[in-house]
Amino acid sequence: MQPGILALLAFSPILLAAILLVGLRWPAKRAMPLVYLLTAGIGLYVWEMSLNRVLASTVQGLIITIGVLWIIFGAILLLNTLKHSGGITAIRAGFATISPDRRIQAIIIAWLFGCFIEGASGFGTPAAIAAPLLVAIGFPALAAVMLGMLVQSTPVSFGAVGTPIIIGVNSGLDTATLGARLVEQGSSWDAFLQLITSNVAIIHATVGTVMPLIMVLMLTRFFGKEKSWKAGFEVLPFAIFAGLAFTLPYAATGVFLGPEFPSLAGGLIGLAIVTTAAHFGFLIPKSTWDFADAKEWPSEWLGSVEMKLDQLTAKPMGTLRAWLPYVLVGLLLVISRVFPEVGAALKSVVLVFPDLLGETGIKADFMPLYLPGGILVAVVIATFFLHGMKLRDLGTAVGESSKVLLGAGFVLLFTVPMVRILINSGVNASALPSMPIAMAQWVADSVGSIYPLLAPSVGALGAFIAGSNTVSNMMLSQFQFGVAESLGISGALIVAVQAIGAAAGNMVAIHNVVAASATVGLLGREGTTLRKTVWPTFYYILLTGVIAMLAIYVFGVSDPLVAG
């Protein structure tokens, strides 16, 4: 079969999802079952996967879905617990004291707090935490989901304490062979991985500094009374300041300390700097910007998770006490990821499925305590005591949170298994590469020396399919490195822009949108969110590609393997 036709067939599930969700505005609960069936059909009849392998991939996807739903449940439960404890009322009042300007609130909560949570946890947690918090302080649900998705860009490559690099790139490259070659050149694998990390940190910082401005521009253009870009540009100095407050410590940490802590350090340092600056009115516009009255909002902006704070009778509390549960979330996530003995203890509670449906080589596991969902639920229990809640109020919060899972669960039952069939399609009777690799190979063969411009798009495609920077890196890093070698250009740089593109692809990953939408009760309008987040994604991968072209062909950036 012609490579172009093969690539088109591999791409057809993604194309169908785009047409149904974005073009025809179908809700994901209608679109994704069809996309799953098409993927399974192509896997069986074109790639000649065994039925057992398709079924095993589906079961693997279902087990992964349980983990995703566990995270969603934890995030919603914490929010509802704070709603009934009086914490959300205090947090909302606290932001009003720092600045009543919604643009400033969006930058502090979505960008800085979101970046910190991404650094600690990853896997879509920032959107699951930031989106409902924004709704709680008065943002439209659709705006909150959009902002929650946009933060899944710059910090993502170093999310979950560096997992996309430490696990994704390490697992995605043939480290034994490359390590031996590097030793021959007087280098080492560790030095090469650090070179990739430095490239990722520097390019991300360059491209990502304007992300807070883009977030605010989209907020004022799509959700403002006057639907204007001008209101967004009014906050340009503060937005760039907030961007730099994150990206400068982020880049320095990546270059000098490695992949574990750039997003954590950038988020924490940036949050301290920018919150203090906002409190003193530094670079804050004179005019305060707000949404129109909530009664005037279109119905498509509204989710089913409401924060009727005025009807609650919880006693008032101080801002510090209200924020303490979120501080605990950050601390526990960091401790569980940074201290191996703590992580090992949490991981010891695990359901393991080592070889699904026989000798397929497909495995899955579920770690309820180590996943962010377990930590969020633990913080909910702590909050019950810290905020002096009644058992009845906690029970109400659990009930409200459980209802939200039903819609999200149905969509993810088809989305994640579809992804696993694509990823696992490399083992087949037709001797074809996996569907993602077939797509990427055709792109590389078709474009030649301008490939560095498109390399980030390949990474983004992997993340769009898998909803994960880590998985995209695992699937495509070796392919990207191979293309770089065939073109005689820096493999370290091309693998770096793979990781950056994969981070940007999280902004349009379907099941990330579903997960974020579920936390604010906005299921069924995923296409509306995707039509907005696709433009910042294009910006990110295009500028990253331009930087890669300039680095290779203008500045002559190389690495030990090219030099050798």
C-alpha cells in the first residue's frame, strides 16, 4: 500500500474526530464511539491486528480511564468540600483583595498556580483544579475550561516532576546504542539527556513567555462585554511580567538543575513574585475589567456545576486557612514525586494487569494512592478537620461530585481505548509500523530538509492522539531522532522540539478537554473549546519550528553525535 494512503488511513480517526467535534459540533459522547469503531476497524482490517490485541488495547484503555476519572473525582470533590466548608467564599474574597480585575485573576490562577500544579502532578491535573476554582470565583465555565487547557503548554514538558523527559524521552530512545556512541565521542548519555533538557527549557521559555497575554486576549475577545482584543492588550505589561516571572526561573532550573523542577520552581517563584506585585498594584491597568452580569451570559458558557455560595451557611474563615488545602495538594504532590521512599510506599498499593487477555504484551495498572486523585481525596479528609466541617456537608460534597463523573466516564470509555489501539497497532500481521509512526514517516519523507519546521507538529499529533506529552515522547522520540540523523542535523534539538510540540498538543488533546469540561459540568461542548485552543496550539508549534530551523541552518547548532 502507498505510504500516503497508509498515512491517510492512520489519520482518518483523528480527521473524523475533528469533523464531528469541531466542524459539526457534535458532543464528544456522540462522536467518540464512532471514532473508536473506525479505529478498531482500521486496526483489524488494514493493520491486521489480532482481535485479541484490539480487545486487550480496549481493556487497557478502560483501566487507564479509571485513573483519569479518579483524578477528576478528587479535583471536583476538593472543590465541593471547600464550597461547603466556606473556603471558596474566602478564596474568592481574597482574589478580590489582590485585584478584582478578572484578567489579573486569570493570570494568577490559571497561569501561575496552574504551572505549579503541572510541575508537581501533570497528566491534566492543572485544568482539573484551576477550571473549577475559576468557576467558583465567578468565571463562565467555558472560559475556565479554555484557560485551563491553555496552561497545558509551557510547563507540560517538565510536568509531574519531569516525567515527559525522564520517562518519555528515556523510554522513547534507544539509550543503550546511543550511550555507547556518545562514549566513543567523549560524551555520555546523561550529558546528552541534559542537552535535550536545556534545549527544551530555553525554547519553551522563548515561546511561552507570551502565553499569559494570549490567555488574557482570548478571555477578553471571547468572553468580554465588548468582545475586544483591546481590553486584553491593556494588561500587556503585567502579562509579560507574569510570563517572565515563570519562564526565567524555569529556564535557569532546566539548564542548571535538570528536568525534575523547572515547572515547579517557575510556578512557585512566579506565584510569589506576581501575587506580591499585584497586591501593590505594580503594572496593573487603571481600569478594572469584568464579565457582563451572569444573567446576560449565553447558555453555552454555563456548566452544570454551580457555586451558589450565597445560599451556604458555612462560617467565614481567613484566606490562609481557605488556601491551606491547595497548599497541601502542592506539598503532598511534591513530596510523593521527589522522595523515592514516599513514592514507593504509595505505589505499593497497586492493581496490576501484567498481560491483558493472554500473551499480548499489553499491560496496565492502577495506583489509587500515588495518582493525584488519591492525594486530592487525602486532602479532602484533612480539610474536613482543618475547616471544622459537619459530616453531613462532606456527604453532600461526595454526592455532588459523584454525579459529575457519569457523563465524563461515558466519553472516556471510548476515547482512551481508541488511543491505546492507535499506540499498540505496531504489533500486527501486516508488518506495518504503528499508526502514529506511519503518519510521521510520511510527513518526514515528503518534506526533506524543512523537517525541523514540522517536527513540533509531529510531537503535537502524538499528544493529540494520546493526551500525554510523555506518551508522545515514548512513541515518537526514536523516529524524530532517526529523521534528524538521516538529514545530518542535531538529534538532541529535534527530540527537544518533539517534546515541546507534544506539550503544545495537550491544548487540543480530546480527552484532556473532556476531563477539564467534566470538572465544571460542561460535557457536550468539547468542540467549542477545541475551536478556541487550536489557535494558540498553532502559534506554539509554528514558532517552535521556526526557532528549530534558525538554530540548525542559521546558527549551526549541533551535538556530539552529529559532530562525530
